[in-house]
Amino acid sequence: MFKNLQDSKGFPSQLLIIFLNGSFMLEKYLTQEKILIEIKVSDWRELIGVVGNILVQTGDIESRYIDAMIKVIEDLGPYAVIAPGVVLLHARPEDGVKRVCIAMATLAQGINFGSVNDPVRLAMLSEQLTMIHILKF
């Protein structure tokens, strides 16, 4: 299902193969329309808006969730940059999550959040409880 979803280095498809062949059931939540490849954004706020709008368009979140994610980074700093080049965007579920959802984007050029793990090239948008629903136990 995800064979054609890769950037010039093949990164997203490699990541998806790891997830889909492992103990995750991402294919239920991470569909093709929820993945953007090599997007161009000027800063982290624009990134949050672009990735967030994927889930607004699919009806998974309300647009106010995008503002909440921006506020999280402004208030708490870049802790969401969880590994070199990877950011896990989220806010509180009550800030506009309608159902379990996830979206992903790779960036044509890395952007900075002010983290030691900058520049970010992979963004995943998820609310904090989503991974509990996605993991198979």
C-alpha cells in the first residue's frame, strides 16, 4: 500500500516498512491521504499548520487543535523533537481531537525548532493517547 511513498532518500517508506512489519497497526490510521512527502515550509509554525490541515480535511481534528499544538511548542519549548530530525506534534485531546488519528510529512529541507535534535525532516502529528490505540498488545 505504501510502496510509492518515499522521498528521494527513501526515508518514509523505510520507516513505514519497520512499523507495518512490526507490532503496529498504522495502516488503519495512517492512510495515503495523511502522508505528505518533501513538503516545503518556512518554519515550524507553518509545518504544524500544513500537517494539521491534513487531519482537519479528513475530519479527524478541529482547526483549533492546530492552534493548540503551536501553543504547546511556544509554552513548553521544542521537547516534541523526540529524536534527531523527528518531531511528534500534539496537544491535549480535548483541544479538538475528534477520533484517533495520525498524519506524517517529510520536509524537502529541514527546519529548526530550537532543539538539539534539529533540523527536523520528519513530522508526525498525533495526540498523546494515539500510540496506545495503535500498539498491539
